[in-house]
Amino acid sequence: MSGVGKGITAASIARILLSKGYNVSAIKIDPYINVDAGTMNPIEHGEVFVTEDGDETDQDIGNYERFLNKNIYKENYMTTGRVYQSVIQRERNLEYDGKCVEVVPHIPMEIRDRITKAVKKTKAEIMIIEIGGTIGEYQNLLFLEAARFMKLEMPEDVVFVIVSYLPIPAKVGEMKTKPTQYAIRTLNSAGIQPDFVVARSRIGVDEPRRKKIAINSNISTEDVISAPDIKSIYEVPLNFEKDQLGNRILKKFGLKPKKSNLSDWRKIVMQSRKAKKEADIGIVGKYFATGDFYLADSYISVIEAIKHACVVNKCNPNLHWINTDEIDKKGPDILEKYDGIIVPQGWGTRGSEGKISTIKYCRENHKPYFGLCYGMQMAVIEFARNVCHLKKANSQEVDPKTRCPVIHIMPGQKKLLAKKQYGGTIRLGGWPCKIIKNTNLSDAYKKKFGNKKIISERHRHRYEFNNKYRQKLEKAGLTICGTSPDGKIVEAIEITDHPFFIGTQFHPEYISRPLDPHPLFVEFVSTCLQMRNKKK
């Protein structure tokens, strides 16, 4: 089922096999017709993760990057829409030599070819491939068929892992294996026999349940891997290694570990467990509510970046979700109890005024503030309105007819919008940013990069700072602390005499990793702790 932990399982297996000396990469397959994840509402499918080469992908690509501590590129991501688009284009180009192009075998063959290209691109010795969706759904059958083809062609080189949830009904009090048994039978009906069952549940799977799954699934008891709920996703590789999952996978491949070293990973997990200090961080956004539930997956990279920074600062994060509607109703004074505030990415009109009120409160009350992309743009609007007295200041995204567009549409984007070319057309991927010296931004980066003047950060935006207002805002005290190398695009702003007030047009959260935390998040959390101590 959705959200059961397939992505974290795939990422954890990748981390384990990497630790055993193999070059490992990972592919995510999504069964939806969308060509990429870029046009989907975050509440619909969670966060859109942007790769270094500018692909808008599923959030699991972000998990792969964080666990492997390496970049994943567009070749490692595919959707049904992307696969069909390629096959149709090839047919139009007469690349099938006039044959009748059919769903089977041509679609599975295209899937297999894409996997092969990704292996060549990454030079991976072992490629982890996650097929999204649920067993039995019509939409992922063609991907399962491609997997079956590969097993037939390379029986010694393909291993299957199914991640299945074992419920414990409250009124019964017993872990139930029947849903997993039926899931495996459904997988068998697609011509695939799993080699491993990752048994997800609230608690660890016991021996009687292991045996029951093994008997009904034609696998050995040792190949049923316990995957209980845990505090941190970064503990999953360590949990899997208790059942020797890595060595058991290598054995099925006829391989031996070249080494076995999860010490660096174990270190960050232990540091997190030992932390006693706490930081209360409020995240003000609008992509939370889905019916009666809150969906934190809309901002998963931000959450993980905060966690990485907290490990460095030897503290635990207490994350608080504040919907912009709540700010509109109750006012920004409800933010007083938090040590710091983050306004992350967002789109459109709804919630903009609540975010501006939040930023005004943080600026005036010296509350640590970190604005990401849209959060940076809203900070510029707030400063223009309340410091520069440009009362009509706004973004053209919020009000296309605004008379004072301190945030305006990027050159070249107007034509794309007129043609309704939305997908994959915004400023995406890694772009160079020039750090302005003697700023808080440069001080934060200096701790990691030294005096390096140009760094690379990832982007996902269509609107930008309007340089027409640059001189007026700078004169009033807004510091431009990061720009494109030619100085034309404003990449970051700050208020230098504030404890921490930084907004970035880029998304630093995309490149933060547990073994390599982003310096801006580290500095933000550090400032939050300092302000917390002062408050005490």
C-alpha cells in the first residue's frame, strides 16, 4: 500500500550494499501517466524532488540521494507517461522498421532498455529498482512484466523483494499475515516469485509469523525480514542488518562482501539517539491538509534537512505544522512559542498573506527565519511593503496585475505560460550561485566550503526578484547575499543585523544529506538553539 515504506526499503538496501564495497545506484518507476511529477499537487503525491540535471521526480529519488550520498540523474526515473512517450516517438521516427507496435512486448522492452541505460550511465554494479504502486493494480502490470522478462533473461542477476504490511487489529491483538499471503499470490499471478519479504508492521515480526509467511510464500524463514516502526528512517539499514539482509542478497547473486562498514551511518544514528537538547521549529505552509489528516510528505526534503542539521547540533527537532489559514484567523502571535520559523516552497495565491504576516512577525521580533524559494519571495514582498512603504508590493504570481511587482515572472516564461507549456519548463536543477562576502550567508557557507565564491544549488521556480526595485530595497537594509555569477539574478537575501533572517531562491534542502548536512540548515538550527537559551 502507499506509504508503507518501499522507498526507504529500497534506499536502505542500497546503503547496505554500498557499505559492502559495491557501486550501487537506484531507479524509481512510477506507474502514473504523468511524464514527470512536476505538474502534480504535493497533496496528491507528496513532494516533487528536483535532481541536479533538472528532472522533476518522485520524492523517493530524494531518499536515494540521501542514503547513497550521491546524485541521482534523470535516467534513473521513469513513469508510464515517459515510457509511452518514448515508444510513440520511436514509432513516428520509423525506428521499429514498420512493425506493428504493441503494448506487449514493446512497452516492457522500452522499460528494460531504460534500466540498461541507467546502469551504463551510473556504472552501477548493483541497481536497486523500485516499482511504485500496489500489487494487483492494473497500472503497474507492464513494469512487472518487464521485471519478469529480465528474470527470464538473467535468472542469476535478478532478485525480487516485496514490502508488505502486517496489521495488528486493536480488538484482536494478533499480527495478521493473510494480507501478505494474498499479496504474494497476486505477485505470483504476474509471473514473479519474491526472494525476500520485508514484513512491515508496528512491531517486529515474530518466529511463528515468519514461518507462516515462509510456508505460504515458498521462501525460507530467514528471508522474511523484520521491519518494525522506528523513530528514525536512518535506523532502517541497521535494522535490516540484524537479519543479515545484505549478505543474503549477495549470496543469491553469487557475490561476497568486499568489505562491511556501516560505521559512519551507525555514528549519525547514535548521535541522534543521544541528543537531549530540543529545538521547536514551526513550518508555515499550505500543503498539509488532506481531509482530516496532515500530509508532511509535501515537505519531506525540508524535514530531513532539519534532522540532518539537528544531528550536527546534538539536538532533537520538534516540528510544528502551522497552516497559513491559522495565521490568518489567529494572527502571527501564535508563533511566539517556537524557536525558529521556516516558510518553504509554495505556488499560487492561497496562503500568501498568512506567510507575509509570519515573516513580518519574525523580522520585527528577531525570530530566526528561513525562507525557501516562495518563502524568500514573500520575504521580499514583506520588506518592500513594511520597510520601504511600497504598500502595493506583490508578486505577479499572486497578482498578475500588481502595480508594484517586486517579484516578477522570469524572462522567457511569459511565452511558455501563454502556450500553457507548464510541465518541465521552469528554472530547474543545479545552477551556480555567487556568494557575497561579509554576509551571514557567506559565514554559514564558509564553515563547509571555506572561501569558495561560487557554489551550486538546485532550483525550481518561474518567478524571481525584480531588479527594478533592487537599489531601493538594499538602501533600506535588505542585503543581497547571493546572485548568479553575472549578478543579474538574485539568489539569496538576508537582513544582516538579524540573528538569522535568510531567504534563498534555491532549495538547499534538496542537497542536504545525513552524512553531509547543508550549512544553512546547520546554522539555522544553531541560531534557534541560541535564541532558545536566551529565552530561558
